[in-house]
Amino acid sequence: MVNSPDSKISLVFELENGIPSYTIFRNKNTIIENSHLGFILKKLPALDSNFKIISQKISTFDETWEQAWGEVRKIRNNYNELLVELEQKDSLKRRLNIVFRVFNDGIGFRYEIPQQENLNEFAIMDELTEFNLAGNHSAWWIPAYQKERYEYLYNNTPVNEMDTVHTPVTMKSAEGLYLSFHEAALTDYASMVIFNHKENSLKCDLVPWSDGTRVYTKTPMKTPWRTIQIAENPGDLITSYLILNLNEPNQLTDLSYIKPGKYVGIWWAMHIDLNTWSSGTKHGATTANAIKYIDFAAKYGFNGVLIEGWNESWDGDWVKNGSIFNFTKPYPDFDIKKITDYAKSKGVKIIGHHETGADVDNYGKQLDSAYKFYKSYGIDIIKSGYVGSRMNHKEWHHGQFGVNFYHRALTEAAKYNIMLVAHEPIKDTGKRRTWPNMMSREGARGTEWDAWDQNGGNPPNHTCILPFTRLLAGPMDYTPGVFDIMIKSKPNNRSNTTLAKQLAFYVTIYSPFQMACDIPENYEANLPAFQFIRDVVTDWDDTKVLNAEIGEYITIVRKARNTNEWFLGSITNEKAREFEIELNFLDKDKKYKAQVYADGDDADWKTNPLSIRISEIDVDANATLKFKLAPGGGQAIRFYLLK
């Protein structure tokens, strides 16, 4: 048995007739009932039974490390570890190690298969990891093995009604305990999804190759960590950094180019049919349009401008034929040298764009030349896209094939000092600690669905679920900032929020490189509200969750790195809310100005989404603010020190 440092969580490992299993307790209450471990191998005897324990070792680790960027500056990594070395009792004597790390906020465990005479190269057909729950919890989940990858609305059902689901999958027990299941340090292995195989018993399923094999590997090897975060309230899931702690420390020596920030771009104009990715009279990626956005970014203090549709590849059905993409040949109306020179003169970065159409064979052949091309023009951040249900029309994005390609793109980018923001990505498993040039990724339904979902856009509760599910994995490029809530050019679509809620997203939905997605004209038509987007930062010293309930509401406050400023975001679902928020997170004995961006008294996401009330008030750490959130609404606040 091994306990957490605070002794609240206990893990018991045992062999039942040679079969490895584990059980988890919290305050002596069972959280995970006896659950089996092991592997089924291809054309080899299974690694699931007939074991004996060779050795057990318990150790303790405690350090505090600093993030290159992130939700907090410093993270404590404190756990007790149990290493169990197993050997099968037959003549092959094959060995399997299982490592358990028990933190105050949960557990991580993984398999290690050491180098050995009777097991070298092999294929895994199934990982037998179970999570046998102590009850039929309420679960928030999205389905796996679907066309749109991770881009689905969340279901909230009892565990026994779950489909095969992506992780993170988050649960609430009848006793009010919160659990989230995910994985950490996913490298050269298949992504884990989870399915219900009997009542409250969940089992790992590894996303397969097209031939049905789960993982091709050889010894010595280590699997990703299987993670279970445990919290007494949902906000504590958000401020748990267990997944980051289970990743290796930073591998990069040069961090000078890695700079969080905010960006604008032509992206939203194409979603609302004002421009096109393809060439023609409405082509968005033109020299003139790029200069317009560069001027806007420079005027209002944005770090970057994203230009999509710049390369000669977008005409025709590129989703079906991603092999047409050329990553070094701009359209004739896109003068990349003139654009990048002009951006540099204005102190603005151009954010490169690589859409692959999920044809990674084509992209892989050009990867080196594509990175060199951008670097020759001073571009050091790229948004990549992998639109398509299968890579090369064959392999899942989240199988071992996809995992390895995403890792290749990331590590090659690091060689060129390039940051990445990935869309249609492999899920985040905390590798940003090891490779901090991995800034953000999509991996869920973002703002774009407001513009073209046939049901009219993401419902009000969607963004009240994301912080407790997808965002537990890591930063998300949600692309907030819609000011034309009703989307005039698309009458069947809209953003199902108030304007104040759009502002609050910059705090509640974390990304180190945040987009202000709307077109310049809409921002300049409402400069008072736009001021919050200009002021808010994207890199933090500290993060606190002040109140939260999954799918209902959340209030988060974050302290800007290297300053005394705090920013608060509070959002609700379709229900109106009233809160009293204590400001005891502010520095004591100091006076602050609070710039408040609140829903207007008559605001409502359906009937009056643009009603906003902007005010200022002097406050200190002893103050309490009363919030009134409209249906589908929110509130954003900037706190800064009075001189």
C-alpha cells in the first residue's frame, strides 16, 4: 500500500492468483474497486497473469518547478511512489513493472516493460487496465471513434449509459466527490479511450491502427500514465497540475522565442462568408487584407496576425485531396516578403498556417522545407490543421500513427525555434511541460461551430462544461471574442452568449496565445467593451477558482505574471445567477481599481445579448462584490493597483 503525502488517498496493489490489480481509497472510502491490469499481445502469451512479485519499493519525491508559461508560475510536484516489479512464473520469466504515484490530488500509474531476453519487438492488441468505480456516477463525456474527432457537445449521463468516450472524462459521485480520468505523457503509443464494459466498470481501449493492432513497440518501453484526479469540489480539478507533474521536465535550452500573447486574423471573416480560403474575388489571404489586419493589431496592441488560405492549395476539394497542399508557394496576391517586412516594421508577428487535410504523408515530406520557408521570413509561430476524419484517409488521428506524427511535427518545430497551435490535434496530455513550444490546441467544439453548426451554435452550457473536461488536459484555442453575436451575415447561426460572457472567456478558457476572432469593424464599433480584450493578458502567476459547478457556472481569477494585476471571468449557462465574490485574493493593504464589464440589467443571451454595463470601483482585499449574470451571460473584471 502507498498513501498520498497528506495520507487522504491510499492505493493498494495485490496479486490475485497471479493477476495484478489495484484499489484506491480516499479517507478510507473506496473510490476505485479492485481493478485488473495487464496486456494482450499479438501472437505471444498474454502479460496478464501468472505473476509473482520480485520486489516492491516505496519512495517519496517533492520539488517545486517553474513553468515557462502557464496558469501558474510555480508548481509543487509532491508524491509517494510504489514501484512493483513482476515476473511470470513460467519458463519465459517475462518481466513487467508497474509504477504508481500517489499525489494529494489523485493518482497516476503506468506500465514499464524492461529489456529482457524473451521479449523484444512485439505488438499490443489490448491494454487490460480497468477503472471499477464504486458507484454509478454522473459523467460528462464525448464519444470516441466519430468523424469529427473531439468536436462534439458533452453528454451528461450516469456512467452505465456512457458510450466509448474520449478522455478527460469527468464524474461526480452521489457523495459529491469529483473524479476525472485522463492520461499523461502520451508518446509513441495509442491514445486511450474508455468504455463501460459492465455496470460501473470502465475499461481502457487503445485506439487501433487500420490493421487492428493497438501498439507496435519494443523493450524497454514505458506506457503513458493513466491518471485519476480526485477533488472535493470541481474547482480543485482545474487547479490540479497532476498531469503536468507526470511529464518530463523541459527539454528545450532556448526559450527566448516562446512568448505568450494575443492575435487577430482573417479566420472569422471566412467562417461568416465575408472571405474565402480559396482564390477568387473574395480571397481573404491577400496582401492588402494582411496589411489591414497588421495595422489593426499594431494600433490596438496585439502580438500577431493569423493568415489562412495563403498557399496555392485551397481551390477544389482539399478535404478529400490534402496531397495538393504546397507549403512554400503563396498565391500571387499574397506577397509574403512585403507582408512580413511590414509586420516587422509595426512590431507584429505573422502567424503562419499549415492546413494538411489530414494527408500527413504529403505534409511530412514537406515539413522541413515548410519550417525553413517560414523561418526565412521571421515567422516563429504556426497554426496547423488536420481536417479529415482519418489521417491519409486511413488511420485515426489519435492512434499510435497520429500520436507519432504530431510528436514529429512538434519536435521538428522546436529545432527551428517555432511555436505551434494545433487544430484537429491529438489530445493534450501535458507535453507542454517537456516541449513548451507546444502552446495550445483545439480538441473540442470551439467558436467556429457558432458560425456553421446546423443547430445554430454552441449552447450556453457548453463553455460551462469545458473547464472541467477538455481544459483539464491543457490550453485550448477556443478563439473567443465574438462581438457581432447575432452574426448578421449568417441569420441561421449565432453565438449563444452575451457580450460580457465573450469577454469572460479570456479568463475562463485558458490559452497562452488567445485570439480575438471577430473582424476589426465590429471591435471598432464597440471600443469600450474591446478594451478588456486589449488589457487582458495570457500568462499567469496564479489561478484560483472562486466558485464552480459543472455545466452550470464558474468564476476564475488569475494574477498576471510579473505584475500586480488580476483578471476575473465569471460565466453561467442559460440560467441567471447572482453571486457575492470576496476579493481576498488581492494583496492585503493595497488599493485597487476594478474595471467591471457586466451584463446589462436587461441582458439576455436570447433577446438582448449586447447589453453591457461598464463601470469602475475602488476596492481592496476586504471588499465583496455582488455579481448579477444574465441568462447565458458573464462578467469580466480587471483589477489594477491605484497609484
